[in-house]
Amino acid sequence: MDPELHKDVVTLNMVRDIVIDGSTVAMRVVLTTPACPLRERIQQDIEQALIGEIEGITSVKLTWDAEVTRMPGLPGRQEIQGVRNTIAVSAGKGGVGKSTVSVNLALALHASGAKVGLLDADIYGPNIPIMLGIEDEKIMGTNEEMYPVMVNGIAVISFGMVLKKGQPVIWRGPMLGKALREFLYNVVWGELDYLIIDLPPGTGDVQLSLAQSAPLGGAVIVTTPQDVAIADVARGISMFQQLNVPVLGVIENMSTFVCPHCGEETSIFGSGGGEEIASAYDIPLLGSLPLDPKIRTGVPGAGPVLAAEPDGPIAAAFRSVAEHLAGQLSTVNLAGASAPTMPSGPRIPLRQ
């Protein structure tokens, strides 16, 4: 049984190319995402089922592969050519590190072997080009056919690439919706397993336009542990519920700070907020990320921390969150629940 999808691997068409040679069984196991965190457990279960249950089999050789699941089509939503899944990254308020999380999630999914794009739709604060060191890059092509900038292996488009430095965005809702549709449908994204969309904070026109026009596979909510952020998250979850967009989970950012000198761990913004909101709304807590200057600023001269220090503890934390996110999306896709009605949780009381 697949531990996340709760169906057997044969029904899921994950077992391919079986070859029996004497007492050895070889096969190719095709995962639903290259970011699967349960590969070792699946291997152990297959070995136990074959070696432990079938007489004459003494060894099993597995070859791993992955085919990312595709989100089901949504009525009235135009598919984005070449894109298997779109994931919106949202936050109820600014300052919680949503854009930083979006960048490093995209890099973590790419590092797992997936093809990833990143759309910076935060029209009021398009900071992703700065984070990736491409703030001087401009979009190539025409309004009818635009090409993303490739950086660290991911395809990137940002509103910041069409604005002059310091230029304010004074647009009404229809203009925002039109610009977002052009970035979704006029950009030559190529073949992508995941398109990460970094939304503006709050519950405004961009979120509404995206949910009503594009086929969203799901949304991720970024929060910090303090009470005010939790209250804002509750409003964001309610918005996606009303728009029939699956909420794939909550990511708690700035969870704890580890002193680089003494190693003491401090919960500067409190603790348990992400777990509290996930439990109240019956959605997964995808993981908690530490408070570390490297996450905010990246590594000087080397870019985002996941690209600069891929073997470090911060990168490991982002990879864990990305793995849980990919697994949750696979579960939603295979269940065919492209637009489920999410359960409404209770009002979250502010902690004393």
C-alpha cells in the first residue's frame, strides 16, 4: 500500500517492467512525484511482500522513476499549456516570508528532479527577481508570446520584470486580472510538473481572478506562529474554501531561532501556531521552517540558501516541506478532488 495515497501500488500503476530471474525479482517503481519522502518505506514494504510472502524469492531489485500526477480539469477553467499542476502560495498578511518560501519551495522541487516554474504574481511587491539576482532581467518576446527567465533550473516570470524600479502599481481589478491572465497563458512555460504562483498577501482581486480563471491544483498558506498571523490565516483559508480551491496545507515560517553561538532554541514569535490552525481546519501542517538570516537574505554572491547550501539544515527543512506538499497534491489529484468543499474549522481564539 502506498503510505500517502492509501491504495495498493499495482492499482496505482506504480509497478512496471517486472522481470523474474531465478530467485530474483526486478521491477521499475514509478512514483507519483520525484519528491516522494516515503521511498525507503515503499521499498521495505515491497521486499516484505515478495520475499516474506512468496516462496522461492530471495532478493528484489528496484529501479525508481517518477511521473507527476496531473490535476483534473476544472469546468470553465482554461488549462495552461504544458503545465501539469499549479500551486498558489498565499498568506493572510505581509511580512511572513511568503515570497521567500515560494522561491525555496520551487528550488526544492526542482532539486528532487521535477520541472518547475515560478510566477511572481505579487503585483504590489514583486521581490522574487531580487531574491534570485535577476532584478535587471526583462521579459523577452511579445505580449502574445513571452519567455520566462531560466535561473537555478527554474522558469521565472515576475511583474517586477515589466515595471521600472520604484514604479508604483496603481491598477484597478480588471487590469490586474488581465495582466495575470497574460502571464499564465501567454508565457511559453514549456513542460512543467509544478508552477508555483506567489500571490500578494491578503484576499483581494489577484486571488479572486486567479481562482476564477486558472485551474488551481491547490493553495498553500504561509504563516508565522503569532496570534495576529493566525487570525489572518483563518480568513485566507475561508477565502479558498468559498472559491472551491483545495487547501493543501499550512507552512509555519520563522518557527524557532537557534543561536549560532550557544545553540539555544528560542521561539521568538511563540510556538504551535501552524499546528493549531492546521488542526482547527483539518488540513495538514506541511512543516515548520526556522528563523535564520540566511533564509531572508540568501548567501551573498550565491543566491537563495537552498541553491547556495543544498546540503545544509535549512535546505533539508525546505526539502521536507516540498516533499509533503508534493505528496498532498498527488493525493488530491488521484482522488479526483479538484475542487472539494473544505471543512470549515472553528474560530481560532487568540491565545493569552
